[in-house]
Amino acid sequence: MKKNYRIVFAAMLLIGESHISKAQTPVLSNISGNFEVNGQIYKADSAIEAPEVPEKFLNNAFLNLNYVNGNFKAGLRYEEYLGPLLGFDDRYRGSGITYRYAQYSVDQIDVTVGNIYEQFGNGLIFRSYEERALGIDNSLDGIRVGFKPLNGIYLKGIVGRQRDFFSLGAGIVRGIDGDLQLNDLLPSMKDAKLRLGIGGSFVSKYQKDDDPIRILPENVGSYAGRINLNAGKFSLNTEYAYKINDPSVGNGFIYKNGEALYLNMSYATKGFGTTVTGKRIDNMNFRSDRNATVNSLMINYLPAISKQYSYRLSTLYPYSTQPNGEMGVAGEMFYNFAPNKPLGGKYGTKLSIGASAVNNIDTTGAGNDTLGYTSDFLRIGNEIYYEDIYVELTKKISKKVKLIASHIYQVYNKNVVEGEIGFDIIHANISVIDLTYKFNNKHSVRGELQHLYTKQERKNWAMGLLEYSISPNWSFTVFDEYNYGNDNKDLRIHYYNASMAYTKDATRISLGYVRQRAGLLCVGGVCRFVPASNGWNISITSRF
């Protein structure tokens, strides 16, 4: 970022110190931070199509510093990509101070200048956040003001431009959000079991129309309304968002309004819980630059409803939210069988079951050069994007042994989710056994056996993992993913991995060898493509 940002940051530190000094109030100041570096030595591997890397060694590194003194806070982050790890956008190549802020809070006012992370409601029209694993950082460089005029009323406003790697995006983003908590506002509802909150947001982006052919809207507005309700064991969270026509690369430059609906209901009691989530998204690709692609300059966030799996073979076919149109529903349920009861055994048993289904939205008139299409809000399309059903059993067999067993069935539309052409719908069955044995308070070993069966694409996979831990300092892990069922015998490849990690207080150092298969890495329905790679990696993290 520009050098004058460093001057502004230093000045804000001095202002904070000056304010405390004039008030003659002894307030303890504090400096904290964290450091992280991830690097890999790359080796070409033609069998898995891992490319030759001219630099041989690539790294991503970060240093955060935060300063607190009374009501004043400030911070900055230094980043270095020399060059960025494979799979991260090459526009990250370089180094510099990419994040800096100063914040002051007093009475009912809270003001932040610099880089801002913020979310309105569920994020349907605005969310600025960082997700380092995906290479996402769309922080807003500008001003945020929060105001609490009365107990139970919370207002905030933002204005600025989004981070675009080592520069700023072309568009200006402005927004306001209000939240009303009736139980805090009305004394008569203070102790009521029914908790009710309502909120609303408005966000607009401005970008100059420099298109020589089209007439494009320079100001694009969006608004959203939400309700949060809690009644004893039941809770409801729902939000509706609307966006005026916003022609862009992402939607093929159609002049159609967008809308989104998100609904989440849950019920929980002792030993039992269930959640139902639904959403409908129609033309909600909202960016501060109409020409941006992939994960760049996203103003909003469209939450995923399908389960976020963590076991490796269950992540082979992850789902990515489709902002141009999707409609889906998901449900989850868990039940804890109490200890010393039928099915509970001596230590109890937890059973989790869930399912989700996401299709396209029903449209007519697709191909129109201006409006694009029309869509019935209540009708779901016939094309399957993603489906899954899972069951998971967690049981402590003895004081030393813990078991997690699960089975997952997935239906995956590779053509839609990954933008490919000519693939059949993939139907996959994944089974997982995860077993942990504790020798004593310090030593434990954990093993995983996973298997994926499908008749499509690369066919069957098997995976085995062994992890040995010496608490609190050491861990050693080896695993192998094997595509043993591939029709092409030359592609029946082992993906070997081995690593060791040492942890001391707030510092962790890990070193390993990785043979990485290509695929999608997804967090919360947002994904990036990770290319195949082969080589040694190192990771160091520390907090102070």
C-alpha cells in the first residue's frame, strides 16, 4: 500500500497516547500480534501433472501487529508472497503493508478508519472478510461508524473501496445497517422468553461506465431485511435481499434484478438438536468491479447450506455456491444416547444424520441479450447441482478408545461446480473409520481408513492415515490417498504425505512432504482451485 498509510498509522498512535495523557487516566497499553509463514519446495511430477516451478521455493507470509490503549485500538499487517504458493492468484506476488486500521470508541460512538472487516446480517448484500486458505481478503479501505443511540438500537455505516491484491478496486462501496433488539429496547420484554430482533441494510456500489457499447448503471443499489427470533428451545433466522440490475462479466452482462432468501430454523434440547436451512439465490453476483472474476472484489457472501466435510475423501467433491442461480434445502439432526442406557453404552453415543439438495432455479427466456431470463420464485429447476446424505456415529468405547464412523452419499455436478464440459453426474459413496487410542495422558495414536466408491470419473479411492501425538509438543502424521480404481492404469497413483509438527507455548513449526492431488478447496461454499504439486513444505505460526 502507499507509504502515507504508514504515516497515518503512526499519527493515530500518537493521537491515542496524547488523548490518554491529557485525560491523565492511567490506562495500560498492550501490543500483541501473530506471525505465519507457509512455504513449499516444488518438484515437477508428470504423473500427477505437477508443473515445474522456476523459483523452486514459494511462500506466503504474514505479520499482524495490534495496539490497544484504553478506548483506542490500531493495527497493521505486513504480507509477503515471493512468489505466492501454487493455487493463489499471481497478482498477490510482492510484499507490503496491506492492512492497517485505527479505531476509537467512546460512549455510543465507534469510529474506524483504514481497512475494515464487517458484515451486515448474514452477508447477503455485504461482507468484508479474510479467508487466508482461499486467498480472499476483500477488506474495505475507508471509514466505518457505529452508533448506539438507545439500548437495543445499533446503527452502522461504511464507505470505501475494496482491497484488490496490492491495490484497490475501481468501485466505491457505501452501506448502512440497522439492528433493533426489542427485548433490550422495551423494558416490558426484558425478561421475556421470546427474544426478537429485526434488522435492515442498504448497500450501493459506484463504478464509472466506460463501456463503449453498452449503457451500464453506474450506481447499483441493494437492500435486505432480516428477522431473528428465539423462543426457548426454538430459533429462527431469516433474511431477504434484493439487488437492482447489475450487468457484469459474472452474469453475462444481463440487465436483470437479483434476489436472495436465506432461512435457518433450529430446535435444541438436552441430548437432541435439529436444524433446517433453505435458500434461493437468483443473479446475486455482486462485486465492486463489474469486470472482476473468481474470488476478487466480492461485496456480498452467499452462505452454503450443505455440510462442510473435513475428511479428505469426503472433500473430493465439495460444493461451491452458484451466485447466478440455485435453490436448495438442508437438514441436520443429532441425538445423544445417554451413558448406561440402551445404545448409549458405558460412555454414551452420539448419532448425527443430515442431508442437503441443491438444484438450479426454474427459468424461461434464457438467452435474451438484455433481461437474460425470468424466473418463478417458488419453482425449483430440474438440474441437480449437488446432493448429499450422511450418517455419523461418535462413541467412546473405553477410557482409552474413541471411535468415529461415518458414511456419506454425494451427487455432484462437475460441469456446473467446476465449470467443466462433458462430465456425467458423479454419484459417490464414502465410508470413514476414525479410531483414537490413548496410551496415557501424553501419548496417543489415531488412525483413519477411508474409501470412496463411484462409477464415474476417476472411479475408486482408498485412503489410510496414522497420527502419533506426544502431548503437548510433538505430532507425527503419514497418510496415502490411492486412486486404485482409475480406468487408466498409469493414473492409479499414490498421493503420499508425511509431516511432523512441534508446538511450544504459542509457536508451532511443521515440516512435511506432500504429493497433492489437484482439486477444489472450499470454505463455506467459496472455493479456489488447488493444482497438483510435489515437494517439501514448512509452516511456522506464532502469537505474542
